[in-house]
Amino acid sequence: MTASRQRTRARADDDSLLFLAWNDLVGITRGRGILRRSYAVRRKTGINWAMAGQALTPFEDIADNPWGPLDEAHMTPAPETEIKVDVDGSPPLNMVLCDGLTAAGDIWDSCTRGFCKAAVDDLRREVGLHIIASPELEFQLIGGDLPPATPFSLEAFRLLPDLGERIVAALRQANTEPETFEPEYGVGQYEVSCRPTAGVAAADRMVVVKEVIREIARRRGYRASFTPKPLLGRPGNGAHIHFSLQTTSGKRVTHDPQQPGELSRKAAQFAAGIVRHLPALCALTAPSVPSYYRLGPHHWSSGYACIGISNREAAVRICLPPKGTADSQRRLYNLEFRPADGAASPYLALGALIRAGLAGIREQLPLPPLLEEDPHDIGPAKRRELGVVELPSTLGAALDCLERDDVAKSWFAPNLWRTYLAVKRKEIAMMTTLSEEAVCERYRNAY
């Protein structure tokens, strides 16, 4: 390249737009575009954002909040999260995720990324552990004219032969380490999974994966929706979270072949904390009205707070790796949290899982019974005997569970607590006059 062309390319790069992004309480990625030439300054100063913006619903409305028109957060780039996706000659997607800071430079108490970071830090400080997590995200393509195809089939995979290739290439550019791209049960439904990573980077990865998939779908003439229930009577979309534990020195400590479920003592306590607080967690991990059209018995998305080995009706599933060496078992043994979907903020979802697990370690909770059958089929008497409780069946019921759980309430700063509840109660109120079909449509377009 000649010096002249290099200068022209540099000027073009300076004039390109970089999107400063953050994922809010309702799991929407919001932000502002800046000229790349101003990025060096913005890395220090961020951009101002009305704190009241954290009270936005997924739609056009804003809930009551503590800030009103006065207070501002400084949304400041986290440089390690910057991505550039440029795979097919279209204008590239340049994006960097941000932390919300106060004017004094402290983490804003209602920043979702800050919420997750604080949970990660407490897990490390109190018990010397890191969480390693990975996203498993289902989505629905909207638009075009995709014909029906047999679920999970090669035919479904090849209906759009370039889509998977482009998505995987873009995800690789975005450093999300994609592992699988597969057709799912529904028409136009696909799933992507990525390698696990540690701490808040795992939640960052969940945000980036969704936005990159949306970007590539748009370029192909579709919209990708991560809504939990695109259409009534059709399969729903999950956002399962696979996770394991390791020490601060990098040693994996989830697996112990001598213990029940082959879970180490700390991993069992961590899982027990999640199971205990599951009804409250649902308000954060399945946080929309149509989330509860998806959750429930016989949906393979879980309807009860329980744990099982390879049991897809259990809310927490112990995932058995292929038989191998002791080292491979330690590396690959993991748990899957199933009652989560794409309407959740990945930061709130992962942060809350960590908080619940840490509570289990603090209390040294015993591992709950490992269910080897569908918890619905064992009947109410057996469920009572085993301590298996039903998960909430509506968002309102989940919020009630959250408000009754004093331990869960302690995870939140007062402003974050008040605003989250206000936003979600307003969401419910906005849906009360709509049919279930119309509710699905509104969320399908929002997510």
C-alpha cells in the first residue's frame, strides 16, 4: 500500500463510527456512536447518559425512578471489550462495552456490569474462586420466507448455507470463540454456543454474541430475535448458562468423582445456593412476560427448583463430559442453568447466579437430592418430601418471590432494587390489555 493510500485509509478509520455500548436492566444494548478520532479522549471521560435511562422498558416507556431529569452517569469504555466485525464488505460493526461511573469516578450503583463485577470480586475475595461461564443462545430468524424443515436436520442447517459461516466468522472476529452453530427445533430457529471464559468477561461475551448475530442476520435480510417465546404454540428461545468453578491460580475445582453427582464440596454448596434462591432468580433470568409462556413442566426449560444429572427438566443440570482422563473430567465437568432467556441482562443474570452460589457456600448448604426423573411426574407429595418447589408461573409471581427473598434483596443497591422492580412492574402493566399473541409479537420485535 502506498503512503498516500495509507493516509486515506487512516482518515477513513478516524471518521468511522464506534458504538459505545452498555446493556441495561431489561437486557437491551443501548449507547451512542462516536467518531473514532475522539476515542482516546472518550476512554478517559466517557459519555454522559441520563441515569433515568436505566428505567427504560424494552418499549417506548420509562418507569418511575430515583433520578428524574437531573443525574448523569459517565459511560466509560472498557478497552478490553472492543470489537470490530468486518466480514463481507458492509460497513463494519465497531463496538466497545462501557462501565457506568459517577462524577467522582466510582462505579455507579445501578450499572449492570458493575453489579456483575462486584459479585465476581466477592466470590474471589471470600472463597478464592472464579466462575467460568459460557453462553448457549437460541434465536429465531424473522423475515424472508424460510420453509419448514425437520428439526435439528442437515436440511434445516443448509437452508441458509452461508448464514452459519458468516455468523461464525464474525464471532471469531469478535473474539467470542464460537464452538457450535446448529439448527434447533423451530422453523428458522438456531443455536450458538461459545467457549467459556472467566468472570465478567463471560457476561460481556453473552452481550457481544447476541449483537454480532443480529448484525449478520440484518446483512442477510433477516432480524434475529432472542425473545423467549416468538410465537404461541411454537418452541421458545433459551439462553442457558453453563458454568464451573476454578481457583484464582486456574485449577478447576467443580469435579470430584468421590462425591454425590461428582461435584466437589464447594461446587455442591454453590449449586445448592442457586437451587434455594431459584424462585427469586427467575425474576432476573426469565424477566419478561412471555418468559413464562416458555417456562413450565415438560417444556425442557424447567418448572421446578431442582438439580439433576443430565436431566433437562431440572433447573440446574449437571453436564457429564465424555469419558476421558482425570484432567479432562476436571476441565469439562460443568453445570447448566436452564431457566434463563434472552430478555435478561447477562450481567444481572450471571451476577445473581454468583450471589446465590456464594450464599450457598457461606451457609455450607448440602447438595439437594439429584432427580433422575421429570420433577412434574413424581407428583406433589414426592416433591414436598424432596423439597422441590415449583417455579413461579408469571413474571409478577417471580417478582413477588424476589421481594420476599431477603438474601436476594441484599445483593442490590437501593436505587438498583427500586428501579428494577419499577421497570418490571411497568412492563407487566403495559401487557395487561394485550392478548398473549400480541405480547409475543411486542417482545419478538424488541428482542
